[in-house]
Amino acid sequence: MLTQPNVQRRTIVKVRDKRWRREKDALVVEEPLEIRLTVSVADGRQTIPLTTIMRTPGEDFELAAGFLFGEGIVRERREIATIRYCNDATISDEARFNTITVDLHPDAHPDLTGAQRMFYVSSSCGVCGKASLETLLARGCAPLSDDTLRVGLPALTGIDAALRQAQALFHKTGGLHAAALFDADGALLALREDIGRHNAVDKLIGAHLLEGRLSALTQAILLVSGRAGFEIMQKALTARIPVVAAVGAPSTLAVTLAQRFNMTLIGFLRGASLNVYAGEQRIEWVGE
């Protein structure tokens, strides 16, 4: 499938030891991706613009599917009939590959009122963390059970290094986040990269949705580069991922969400060092 490149080379001025020279440097590509949704309406089918995401091109269909799943717009693979790039021959190739249309099955009737949550930062008043948690409850998200997964402490040691080593695009550009899935023994299962860590998570979840393997996520550890915020935890909760780890710090709302929905949240995971902010019962401590 023809897509946009995810790396470009640009001429820069590099300064080292007070000396400068011009040379080519690899930069990660950042482009907008508009997601459109085709749904059934009273008089037939209607295509509506849903949102625009800044992303790194690549795995765009996975990104769209994961985003829709994380927002509660689709819940099962069968609700997605097709995903395609814009087929308007009058626009440029660049623009064509920056627009995706997701055709939902005629029997799928998503509640798009909740999708307005993505715009509340700039358009709403009175929004707070409590309201965000209540939105998840209203969508039917339930706390996870304790027996979903048990992770030995040694399995967590070094998975941050495994993530970095597997980041092919990061090694070229130094400008990408990553999200990776590991099993209970700490073995790398899958990894996606993007300029946004939320997008990387969507790509991982979207791949499992499109392949009909969502149930595998209930036995996985999700590791993200950088910090863990509310949206990362929301996406993990929707996918029923029990253990989320971050190389950086979690936010207060991320910790509250983890506690409220019985998820395990780990921050500052660096080698054998880590902080457990919620759900410590899933970790098998040495000598237990």
C-alpha cells in the first residue's frame, strides 16, 4: 500500500566544538490525519468529519480503528466495514493520504454525542477530572478483576531498554514516542511509534481490533515512552489492559483512574527502578 514517508532528510547547520557545517539530518514527519465516519441515517448513508489528529504517517488504518475504539464509537471488529484513504481524484496524493474514511457496518449505530468530549478543552465550561471519570462509567467501563494478570518483578526489569532498542524510527530521528506490549514474562510482543504517544497506543490497540485479537490485550503489559496521562489510561481501560507502565511520571488523574478501575499503574520505570502508583496486587514481589 502506497503511503507517505515517515522520515524526511533536511539540510541543517550542525555546531560541534564551536565549529559548524551543513549536513543532512533525518526528521520525523508530522502530518494531519482527518478521520471521517460513514454511518447510517434515516435517509441512507452520511459521511461526517469526526476529528483531525497530528500523527506520523504509517499504520494509519490501525490508528483510526484504535482511536474509534478508545473513544467508544466502535466496540467490536464487525462494526467496521471498511477503512480507506480519500478516493477523490481531484486532490493531491499528499492530501489524499491525510484523510481516512471509516465506513461503519449498516447495523452499527454509534452514540456520537460522547465524541464531543474530544473538543471540550476549548469549547466547554465546568469540565473537571471527576466528569472525565464519570464519562467512562457512563460508557460502561467497569473495574478490572485482580486475576487478569500477575507479573513478576523481574519481568519488568529492563523492558524500557527493550522498548528503546526496538524503536527503529527513533534511532533515525530521535523524535518519536513509542508504545509497546509485553507478556507477563517481559517478552516484547508488539511496538508502534508515532510523534504522539497517544497515537502509538491507538495503533497498537487498533491492530489488535482489526485482527480480531482484542482478548490478547487482557494478558499484556503496556509500556509507553514519556509520561502516563489520563488519555493513555483511558485507552488502556477501554482495551482492558490491566498493567500500564511509563518511563516518565503519571498525572494525578491517571492515578485516580487506575485506582477507580483497579488497574496497575507504574511510573519512572528505568531498569530495575520503578514506582507503583496503583494495583500493586498484580505484582509478584521477590520473596513473596
